Amino acid sequence: MPEQPTSRSYRPHRLHAITSSRHFVYVLIAPLFLILLGYVIYPFYQTFMDSFRVNGEWNLSNYRAFFDLTHSSNLEALWTSVHISLWSVLMSGIVGVTMAFLLERYHFPGRKILKVLILVPLALPPLIGVLSFSFLYAESGIIPRALKTWFHLDQVPFSLKGFWGVVVVHTFTMYTYFYMTASAAIKGLDPSLEEAAANLGAGRFMVWRKVILPMLTPAMVASSLLVFMISMASYTAPLIFGIQRTMTMQIYLSRTNGSLEMASTQSAILSVVSILFLILMRWYQGRRNYQNNGKGVGVHQTEVTKPWAKYGAMVLSCIGVLILTLPILVIILISFSVDATWTVQILPPKYTFSHYLDLFTNSKTWRPILNSLEMSGIATLGILLFGVAAAYAIVRLNFKGKFLLETLIMIPWALPGTVVAVNLIAAFNTPSAFSFGQVLVGTVWIIPIAYFVRHLPLVFRSTSATLMQIDPSTEEAARNLGATWWYSFRRVVIPMAFSGILAGTLLAFVQGIGEFVASILLFTSKTVPISVEIYQRMYAFDFGTACAYGVLQILTIIVVLFISQKLTGDGATSVV
């Protein structure tokens, strides 16, 4: 009588048969599609549908009100947002690409320290970056006040305000996205292409315009998309520098005034503008082939030898170091100032260590820190699980709907945070199947969901980039030796992709801690995160406490960036 297989020996064979089935891939990706359906597509659909409702009836009155020329506040806000974003892209591109070219192509005194400090704006959360510029360069800022006092002037000689104030702040805080991608692209350029163009009679400007810039186009398109989306989502900079009407501000006002239908309409239109810009940039990038067909020789650096150029480079490097470090230095300085004592003086008159003691000893002051850690931690755990699974599915598996899955993951990255917040409010202000029959708006769960949706692309992109560099044959070898799919994934794939996974996870965590635009629409008195607390402290003139929170955020980001670069060599760049 033949021996019957034991349950222990039968189970691995049955599991191997299931995982080897060509339908097994759909078992893996089904939860991914379900999550994206519930927290990306469904909220977006609800916002779009709410934009056509007025008092429960279906009509176009919201859109007619939006485009009403006699009450053009919405149109003015739309134009202002687009105008600011386009100028931010242009100025950030000029500064970022120019700095990348200078630091990668020329060797001069001060270059090494500039290469370190050029990424300083990455350590400034968006809200803190805006506040630091306000403290430094606004009408009541340190530098204008100092110049007025020193030179006995009746008025400050300059101040950042209005449209150009916002563009300057955006340029300083966003040029790093262009710098990182352009630096990586410039390192891969073949100098022989430029030499060939020069030998054919092309001048330096012609070589720059016809050879170098076209080769940098893919990098600049990716950076342009990121800067445009971040600029469209900007809220604090226009508010502090006196821009009364932007789309994010209009959405916030509509939401706080209880006009959810108009907020949905504004969000839908802002989404369309952002997606159209995405399509336009992708179309422009796809018009030509930008592949480098050179020999792959690494870019060489030119030594600056002329005395006037060398001394000029040293002076400019010192100025650059001062400009780059001032925003962080002023935040640190003000974090020691006594609240409500700094009024008309150039610098705060009184200082104390109490703000830092309160951060960790006062339960009221500590609560926003704990809220941010908890909510960002919950979101990051979900991002880690689903981001890695999605990256593995896209890179390693073959299935129908791969392009759709990748598009759904990346859509929230192309939408301003205000739009994501309004989408979630529209979807979960009533019970639904995706909220397990509960109203999530006003609960502790709504902000982690917003962080999850917003920052899922970070882990997805970093993990995908790492998996693409891993030879699939290593996993196949484990499978051929009898390992199950789960065992090979756990013991082969995860260890080899660990650096990319961890880099993306750390970045997602720190982005959640610093996130402000979506949080300002979703928080409650019990779920105030650090960014919203800083905002509220600023308007209560508690500058010292606000900046102490900011220093804590800056330190967190610096640690995360340091770990990410140690793990990946250039972790931040891979995400962009």
C-alpha cells in the first residue's frame, strides 16, 4: 500500500503549486488595487461629484461661480497660483542647474564646502523655510532692520514681500530638486560631445544650448514637475508675504467657511491644472531622444587658475556659504528667545533654554511632537508594506494593468496636499465601506491616511530603483533550489533591496513629520501635528517656541538625510 504524504510534507508542495500558478500574481496585486481604489480613486471621485452638487442638487452653478468674471476671485487665485509656480520652476531651474554645472565642471577654492552646504535647504521643512526668510528679509526682518539702523534710514532699504517675495522663497527652498537631478545628469555627460561641437565651430553658448541642455532635459522635466506641484500646493509663503489669493488659500477658506461644494470645485480645477502640466512635461520630454551615445567617459573638472577668478571664487563661495546657512542659523537663534519680547529690536533682546526643556517635559508642548510621531509612524508602516509590494509587482511581475497600478500610485504625487485633503474629506465625512462604516473626518485616522496617500510614491520609487539594479537571476536561483516564493522574497529580495527600502521609508517618515498643507485642513484639537502647532505659535507671537519645534524638525531631517545618503550614496536623488 503506497505511503500517504504527511500533512507537513504535503503543505509545502501545495503552497509551491499555488505560488507557481500564473494567476498567483493577481492574488498579490489585488490588495494593492483595493487600497488605491479606496483611498485614491474613491476620494477623487467623491470630490469630483461633490463639485457638481449645490444643496444636494446636481448642477453647474459651482463652476459658473468659479468662472464668473464679475466675481473673479477664483480666477485670480488660479492665475496667481499658476503664475507663481511657473516662475518658481524657471528660477529654481536657473539656480539649480547653474550651481550643478559650476560645482561639477569647475574646481575652485571653496568648492567642497559649497557642495556640502548646497543641500542645506533640504533640511528646512517648507513651513520653517518660509518663516526663516520672513525673520531674515521681510519688512520687519533682521537684515532690513539692521541696514536701516546702521545707515540711519527713514525706511528699510528692501524687504521681501508680495509676488517676488514668494518666488524668492520658493527658489531658495526648491532649487535643490534641480540641483540633485542635474548633478547626476552632468556626471554622466560625455565631454567628447562638447569637444566635437566646439571643433565644428560652435561657441560656448551654442554648446550649452544645443548639447548640454538637451541632454539634461529628462532631469529637468522630472524636477519641473516636482517644483510645479510643490509651488501649486504652497500656502504659507503666499500668506506670510501678502499674496491674498491663491488656489490653496481659496480652498482653505471655502473649507473653513463650510462651503465644501466650492472647495471640491476648486480642488477639481486645481487637479486638472496639475495633471495637464504633468502631461505637457511628459509630452515635451517624449518629443526627442535624449540618450547619450558617447563613449561613457566621466566628466572632467576644469581647474580655475587665473588669480582674479580664483579670488573671485573664494569671495563668492563665502557669500554663498553665508546665504545658505543663515536661514538655519536664524531659526536656531530665535529658538532661544523669550516669547513675546522681540518686537522692534534688530535681534531678540532676551534668551532662555526653557523652550527646549518644555519640548520634552511639558505635556502640552510635547503633545504635537507625539502626535506627529504617531501619525507619521502609522502612515509610514502602511507605506512600507504597500510601497515595497507595489514596487516588486511593477519591477518583477508580469500582469495586465501594470501601467494603471503605477499611475494610481503616482497620481497623489502630482496633486497638491490641499487637493488630497479635500478628497479625503469628501470621501470620508460619511460612513462608507472603505472606512468600515465609520466617519473618519475628525478622527485620528484621517491624517495618517493623507500621509499614506501623499508619500507612498517615495518608498515605491526608491524601492523600484533598487530592484531594477538587482539581477533577477539571484531570486530565480533560490526558486530553482526549492525555495518558495515567500522564502526567496524574504531571504533574498528584501536583504538585497534593503538600502533603497529603508531610504524611502525614512524619507516618507520625515516628510510626514513636516507635512503642513494637508494637515491644516484635517487636524482637530486632539491631533495637532508639529507643523500646525508651529503655525499657531507664530500667530500667537510665541516665536521662541515655534522655532524650537522647527529646530527639532531640522535635526530630524538632517539625521534622516545623512542615513539615507550613507545607505544609498544619493538617496534623495533617487526619489526625485
